[in-house]
Amino acid sequence: MSHQDTGDEGLADVALLVRAFQLSKMLQVAAALDLADWVADGPQPVARLASDCGADPSMLLRLCRALAAFGIFKVTSDGQVSQTTRSAWLRKDAKPTLYYAAQFWTTPGNWQAWANLEHTIRTGRSSFQETFGIGQFEYNVTHPDEASLFDLFMQHSPDDRHAAVVEAYDFSDAGLVVDLGGGNGALLATILRACPDVKGLLFDQEAVVASAPEILRRLGLSERCRIEAGNFFEAVPKGGDIYTLSQILHDWNDERCLSILSNCREAMGPDARLLVIERVLDEEPGLTNPMSYLADMQMMVIHEGAKERTEAQFATLFAQSGFGAPRVLPTRSPFYIVETRRA
């Protein structure tokens, strides 16, 4: 291997990336302490801020100074901490908000699984499974705090994917939208609020949909949306005009995806549509959002055989499960709507 002298081009950028995990953890602590909310109304002396959020004043000052070096908060020489345009994204009420994302990415499950990334690269096996001895879905059952944070992260996704999907696709002519694996109902609620004549059916495992009734009630959607517990590997509810699979297929290997898709086809009528809402990778990196490739790495680490897919890979799955060729629709978010019908 020959050595090529390129000077120091890119050195500082790569040096920062090497230590980016430290920034991730610092942002998690800032969000956990609600720092962006405490300074929302103006600068605060660090001593008062520490008292409000329950922190050691000197350590908090050092954290805020380090974040301020990257434009997240501003710290004056006399210890006044104030908001910046960057730190404001950590507020709970920011639109969109990074408050939940900052905390989710460094939860113990993610943090420890990523520490074993090399295991995945060398063996082809999920490092989450290697680290904890169980899959993430089983892990979430015994770690409800992390599971709850995951739900909040998905509900308050910083890419605003739910609204982006509704803006990009016309759901108004559907009598019934069935959201498969819909979690706490965030996507379906967005669809129903935008389309007052549409009814919904939220379908997921019983423990997963437990929080959905209260969310739907608060939004005034209880009368228009019913909830059904079940397992899409076994069967899918019939009677829908549109079926949605939002960030579902990327959790599973091809064999398991074919099982889900085959059950969808079995349940769907001849005029029903299936919408797979996922990232769509280009064959050549650099043409689409680089965050999509980070998402692919996340799938690799967390779930056995999981991955983000290209349009060609979706087309193959659809053909093998009795669906037609995909129609890929972009949204203003990194997610695409991949539409198909029974072949």
C-alpha cells in the first residue's frame, strides 16, 4: 500500500468525526437536563441553571462551554448561558425537535450495541443480539423506559416524516387506511387529521398499541379509528383500501419481509394499495441523503438481517410476494412512498 501525501486536507473534519460520539453524549445530557427549555426565555446564570436542572454548577459550566464551542448554546465570560439557533432545536416544543432524538441515540441499548459494531462487520451478525443475547423487540419489553423513549422519538421524528408523507400522497379517496405495525398511531393520526372523511385501523402487537387509545382520544380521533392487536407474520386485517407499512420492512431480512408482504396480499382486495414508507438507497452513495446510509448501519447493528433497500431490492420483494412493480414517490423528508398493488 503506497502512501499519498495530501497535506492536511480534511484532517480537522475527520478528527472531529472520530470523536463525534462524545458530542452525541453531551447532547444527550443537555436534553436530559432540559437545558434548552430552561434558557428559552433568556440568558441564565449557570448557578441558577444548575439549581433548576439539578446539576453541579462547575461541571455544568464546562458542559455548556464545550457545547458552545460548537455553536450549541452561548456562554459569556461571567457564566451566563443563553440560547442559539442550534440549541433551540433541543427544546421540547421545537418544530421539529431534536429533544427526543438526542436522548434516544445514546440509550444503553443503542450505545452498547454500537460499541460492538466490529462484531457485526466481521461476522455478519447483529451486534445487539451478541451484546444482550436477545433481539431489540424482546429487549424493549423488559426495558420499558427505552421503549417509551423510542416511541416518542418516532412520534416526534426530526425529519417530520408523517406530515411529509401526507403532503406527498392523496389519502382522501380511501374509505379505510390500515396502518400495519403502526405503533402508537402517530402516522395514522396524521392521515386522519388531514382527511376528515377517512377511517383508520391501527394494527400492532398488544403491548405496542397500549398507549394509542389515549393519544387518539386526545386528538379527537377515537370514533374514526379502531385498534386491533395482532401479528403481521400471522395475518393482516382485511377490508382496507390503503395499507401502510411505515419503517417496517427495514427491520427484517428478506424471508421475513416476504412473509409480511404475502399476508398483506392475502388481505388486500383487487383495488387496494400498499404503501411501503422507507428510505430508498441509491446504488452509488453520495446521490441521496447520507443519513440514509447511517440508517442502514443502524439496521445492521440492531436487527439480524435488517437493512435499508434500493428500489431494485423492493421490486424483487414485491415480485416474489405477488405484487406489481413499485412506484416510488419522494417526500420532503428522507423517506419515500413505495406504492404497489396486487399483480
